[in-house]
Amino acid sequence: MNLFEMYIDLQKFKKNLCLKKYFLKNPINRPNTFQFYHHTNLKEKSTFFPKSLISQEINTFEQMMMTDLGKLKPSTKSNNLTRKERDTLKELASNDRIEIKPADKGGGTVIMSAEYYKSESNRILSDDKTYRRLNKNPGKDIQDKFVQYLEEGHTLGILNDQEFKYLKIEYPKIPVFYFLPKIHKDLLKPPGRPIISGIGSVSSRLSEYIDHQLQPFVTNTIAHLKDTTEILNILNDIKWEDDLLLVTSDVQSLYTIIPHKNGLEATEHFLKKNEALQPEQIVFILEGIHLILENNYFYFQDDFYLQVNGTAMGSRFAPSYANLFMAFWEESFLPEYQHNLVCYKRYIDDIFFIWKGGIHTLGGIVLTTTWSHERINFLDLSIFIQDGAIKTETFFKRVDVNSFIETTSCHLPQWLDGVPKSQFLRIRRNCTDLDTYETQSEKLRTDFLEKGYDPGTLEDTRNKVRSIERNNLLKKKPKTGIQYATDVPFIFSYNGQNQYIRKTIRKYWPILRKDPSLKEILPEKPRMICRGAGNLKMRIAQKHTKK
């Protein structure tokens, strides 16, 4: 256990207690007033700390906690890696002869030679239709453009004070290029999926703001698919006929192929479809998108580049922007094929539809890449026809690895116990028939056994999930609205001395409840939340940010 980290967590807890007391004494009135422009809830994290409300009870609780925790001896279970293993990880992470990156699909980690990584990066960046090398760092000029744009939005009232303060980044980081290896395409020489790491960059928060504004329009498009559960419910209502075809397609490199003009035209089309936004706010959003697209610069190995076509994967608004581009394109042809399309749904660039009319009529759809009368894969599903009906099971990719977490990992036991159940539930939801569930859940059980999970507990969980009616897993959970907790949870990072820390919190909790104000809001027993511990991938995969 790191005593300093625990001290910081105590300070955060103390601040939250004081804030809770403050708002109890000073309730905030939120009148339902009309807003001319549509605003977001984006704002800087509050630094407000009403220290005057720190009571004797709060101070005593903190002192007693730190005294007891300071007596703790380092636990032998505080790290599940040996010193030799930790030293080896450090060597791997700092080895400049290799590059370690997460696989693009499958959950694995890929180790490449630095030479290959550089070669593949240069191959991607040599596409002069997408990227252009710059002679200097354009950061200062670009930052000035963003500041001017934001100030104009603030002056017009399109951005309120808290949005303006949040979006205006004083000291932005330089975006950095890297790629994720597509080992599902080639194991030995995987092509790369380009990513621009723009966390903290000059456009990162504006991109977040634009995504907030675009999301409602994306979810209302005709072909929008929320998740696997939605497509399963759609398939349940379709009666299979002999002349139907299962068809899937994905748009190759969607993010980088969208011409700026076409993408902006598509976005404008949907923003103007209803009167949800004022005309000047629509102009402001479109100008923001244009600003991001035209100034999408990044750094790679001593050189600066500008992306001149499409939008970068890694930009917050990119999925929404790509969704609207695809939806605009679909509006141009879907009505023409209404009598052929039994179903048409899309998850960003992954398309699934059921076609009526035979193969000879399918040629009009230029996207078609895969079709079948019998079986096709879409998202994490394998969709197939059996006994004249549509059925499904879980689709396991060729490059999927057993990435389930080891039981010896430094994680909260209750969290580890919940992992197998969530995966068995997913398999049961995806499998139409129990026989298929039996087969696929056996594979799952074997994977968990390899990671050290208890055989008896796994079998009990597997059997309990088997007995659940599948239709119950396909039901949409009702929205209950935002629930505000009345108490203040104690949050700390999980470590090997978790039980002792919990015992100590419970031991001194009654002291806090002697505070007249806190007694009204704190339960008799504390609510404790553990942050997750880090993993090997986080330790060895190289960072991409540049200050």
C-alpha cells in the first residue's frame, strides 16, 4: 500500500464530505428557464472546497485513519509480480529496439521490431492524398485560430461561461501518431490502423463539445444500431423466406476517406432537419468541425504532418461525424430499394442487411462484400439459418486470445467473481438455442479454468445462467433517470491490504456520524468503492503523448 496515495484519497473524501454539507445548507435552485442556444454540461472540474465546514469529527477520523495505516507493514500480497518480473517489464517498456502496441482486434498485445514499426508508419504517412508533411511545428498558429473561434462563440452567447472556460486550453499537448497492428489481416507483417493520440491537444475539448451536439442527431438516423441486443431483437421479429440473403459489409478506412466538403454537407443536412438548434449555432458547429478537420496536425519521429482528408481515428467527434456521413449517403439510395430490404442496420462502418429478391438484384448495392443464404458474421454475432429460421450464436474472431484476467491479479475479489457471470450471460443472450449455449459456454469455462477460476463456482454460474429465459436478457432496461446518492462513498485504489483498509474505515466510521450534519446523510455502515488496479498491457505498451 502507498501511504501517500491513501492520504490523497482521504483528502478527496474530506473535501466531498464538506461539499455535501455545503450543498445541504445552500440548496441550488435550478429553474426550468428557456435557453436560446443548446448548451452542454461541459465544464472544468470544480476546485471549490468549503474548508470552513471541516469539523472536529472529520479531522479526528482522518488522523485516526492515517495513524493506523502508518503502522502497516508492507504486504507480501501487495504485488503479484516478483521483483525479477517487474524489472523485466521495465526493460521491455524502455527497449528502443521494439514497439509494443495493443492489437487492433482480438484483445492481444503485439510486440514488433522498431524497424518494422517505423517502416509501416512511413508507409501509412506516405499516402499524400491523406497526409502532408510540414516544414515546422504549426501549433502556435493553430492555437490562435482556435482561441479566436471560441471567443467569437462566447461573445455571441453560443458558448456559455463554463463551456468557454472548459474549451479554451491554455497549454495544449502536441497530437502524436501511432498505429494499431491488424494481426487479423497478417500475423507476420500486420498492416496498421492509424490513430492520432490527441488527448489534451488544442482541439480535444472542442471535439468533445461537437460530439455532444451531434449525438442526438446520430441516434435518430434510420439505420443507426445501438448494440448487439438491438439487432438480436430485430432478428427475432423477422420470418425467414427462401429467397432472402444475409449480407454484411464494412467501409474500408471510413475515417480517412471522407472528403471534408462531403462530410460537412452531410452534417449540415441533419442539423437543419429539425429546429432543435438555432441557425447561428448550426453555423458555429460546422465552423468548429471545419476548423478541426483543416488543422488536424500531429507529430511522428521528429516530423510534423497535417491530415488533409478525412478525420483522425482518436478524435472524439469522429464516430458521430462518420455516422452522419454514412446516413446521408444511405438516404440517397435506401428508398430506391425499400421493397428489397427486409432489414438494414449499421454500426458506424459495419453494415448488416437482409435482402429480398435474389442474388441477381443485389448488384445495385455497391457496398456488398459478403453475402450468404446460410451464415454470416456481424459484430460479435454469427447469424445463420437453421430449420427455416434465423438463429444466432457468439462469433469468436480468429485472433481472439484468452484475455480474461487471472484470479491472482491484484483486483477486488467481488469484481473478479463477477467476470465469469457477465460473460456467460453474454453467451446466453447471443445463442438462440440451448445446445449452442452448451457448446460455447464450455469453451468459456475452459478459458476461465486456464486463468485459475474455481471449477465448482464456474459450473454453478454456468448452470444458473442456462436456466435464465433468453427473452429476459433481450429486454431493454427501463430508464429510471439520474439517481443522486445521498451519502458520500469512500473511494480508494485496490491493493493487497484491502481488507485491513476496509476494517479501519469501518472502525472509525462512527466518529464521522457524530458530526450533526453528516449523521443525516451518512449510513451506519460505510459505502466503499475500489478503483481498478493497472494491468500488464498498461505497463508495457508505449505512451503516445508528447508535451
